[in-house]
Amino acid sequence: MSGDISALRNMLINGVQELHLPLSDAQIDKMIAYLLLLSKWNSVYNLTAIRDPKEMVKQHLLDSLSAAPAFKDAKNVLDVGAGGGLPGMMLAIAYPDTRISMIDTVSKKTAFLTQAKTELGLSNVTVYTGRVESLQVKEQFDVITSRAFSELCNFINWSGHLLADGGQFIAMKGVAPAQEIERLPEGWLVTGVQALSVPGLQAERHLVFVKKIAV
């Protein structure tokens, strides 16, 4: 297995270099440790349909990391419908000084996230189990994100109460969702749509930035 881990690590390092992300060896090692943990739990709990660890590097780790630069100034982030922890876990490792919260309705997924937080020593991570529309927090989030969670309209309606004044949604999407953007709830504005390039992945990826319209 050590040879396999070395190959996965090299694959991740090459992708990270292509993305021009300033990650340390320790951060790379933590991301690989997360991947191995996800793969181990996946055999029992079915956290992701992707079984091949090499595909996980591309479709999970590097896919999430391609969006990371958009979060570099964030202080307090919520990942909605976090599932197995993507992009939340990658952001938590990449930005140890940023608080990262993750919420999912499926308890086996949040059990995995809690275990991963403990094993990887991620003191900047908070995990919630439940529906985001019912979540109440003491301090609102300056960025709320999701990866293939739901249509933009639902995403904003369900979690808009958790966004701090001046904060923004950053939704991770595949093809640029023109129709979803047209159906945005009243009072919200798309401030940008950014195409992403994921190393080793021939698929469309976009970030959609949404802010509340100042009244």
C-alpha cells in the first residue's frame, strides 16, 4: 500500500503545483490521510460513489482545491450538504486559521466528518447534523458554500439566514447554471461566475458568487 500512497501523494502534489497553491508537505500529508480515511469509511458507509483513490484525488481533492483561492480571505465558512467533507475538509486543511463549519442531514456522514476532524487534528472544524434551514449559530458566516448540493434558489432560501451582512455565497457547480441564476430569489444578485480548471479532469466546473442586494 505504501507505493500506492506515494503515487497518490505525487498525483496530489502535481495537481497542487498546477493550481499554484502554497501548501506545505504537512498539509499534503493531511489531505492524503483524509483521503485514506474517506476510502476506508466508504467501504462500509457509502460516503461517495467514487471508489478508486486515484479518481478521488482528481474528482474530490483537486476538484475542491481548484476553488480554494476564492476562500483565501474568508474568516468563517459554512459548507452546506457537506457529505464526506468536500470542499470543507480541503479548505480546513488549506486554511488552518479559517473557521470551517460543515452541516449534513445524514448522521453517518457527520460521524465520519467528526472522526476525520479528530484524527487529523483540525481544531478549526465544527460539524453539525441536521437541516441547514433549522441551524442557528451565535456568529453568522461571511462565506457559505456548497458543492453539488441543490439548486441556487433552494441553497439561498434555506441558508440565507446564516449569512453575515456583507457576506457571500460561493456555490460550486459543474456547467455554468444560467437557468438557476435566472431563478434566484428576489433580493439576491450574482456578482460573478468563474470557470475553474481541475488538473487531470476534463469536465466543466464553475464558481457562482452571490450577494444580497443592499437595500
